[in-house]
Amino acid sequence: MEVASVLAMDFKEKNMKQVYVEDGYCGSTKAAKALMVSIGTVHKLVERGELVAWRTEGGHRRIDVQSLRKYLMRRGRLLATANGDAPQLLMFVVTKDEHTKIQLKLNSKEWGTRVKTVLHQDLIQAMLALNDANPQVVLLDARLLGSVGGFEALKSLRGHAGLRNLSILVMCSADERTVELSALALTHKIQLLDKPLDMGWLVGYVNALLFNRDLMVTNTA
């Protein structure tokens, strides 16, 4: 089973391909992709005790996934202090599910003031607000796609020039994961997430986005 807490993403790939690992650990290569650093830097982080690792009988290094997440969180907080309190990432959450709303509120402390979450209960209203707000992430409940034009509205996001880099996450149950939705996810670069939403995964995902944005700012400064 895939470990949902893994937040390793290869941001250098145009499609933002997610890197999964099993059993709560990964090799140095995947750890380097998660942190967007070289393998040598990963080894240095291990030597300094910033990442937890061990070697197999064959001599291969294994990195603990939880230590990767904690490192990204620490890194994110340090950069947040350096960059001030202004929000750096806007996330639209489109759902009527009260449990999801409560969980998001409880977990938002992980991001502090760096992430602004805007809640919408109606898909059409959220779509109308997208152009002006220009969010970086949209987290959508598949249940709302049953409304008139729901799937077409989702398709239109990828055709909008100003929203092509938007991260679209769709929460869906087994019954809601239809053939049509699965096909749409493949052709329009949409990530499907199981219900109930794993908040640990979402926190890690957003932290990785923040980390990548910090690196982009640093590299262009």
C-alpha cells in the first residue's frame, strides 16, 4: 500500500510527477527528489543527523520518510521567518463536508500565515472566483462534480492560460472514482485523493510546494 505521508514530488518534471515509496522509507535518490537537492546533500544531511537513515545488509541507504517531512517542515518555518508573514500560497477548498473543513482548520497551523485557505461550498462560485484570486491549489470534493457542467468546468481549468500551473486535487470515494473521472485525471493532470482525506499527506504536499516556491525565489534573487 502506498504511504500517503510521503510528500516527495519531483518539481523539476513539467507534470509535477509524485514520487511514492513503500513501508515508510525510500532510497537516497528519491529523498533527493523530495528535497530537490543532490544525493550528496542527502548524505550530508544524514551525517548531520537532520535525516534518519540506516543501511541494509547489501549496503543500500534507506531514509525514513517521517524525517523527510520533518526536515521540510523545519525548512519551511525558517524560510517563513525570513520572508515575513505574507501568504505565499492560496488554496481554494471546494466542499460541503463539515469534517473536511474542521480537519483543514486544525491542520492549518502547520503552514502558519504562509498559506491562505478559502472555503467554497459551490463549484460554480469557486470557478468564478478563480480568475481574480489566482490560487495555486484547488482541493475539490468530487461530490460537487455532479452539478450541471461540473466536469466541463474542471476541464476548462487546464485550458485557461493563467491557470495552467494550478495544482488540482479531487477528493473522491470509491463510488465517485468513475471511469469518466479517472480518464479526466489522466488527460488533464488532476490528482485523485481517497476519502477521507489524509491530512498528513496534504500538509506534506503543501509544505513541498512552499519549499519549491522558496527555492525559486532564492534562485531568482
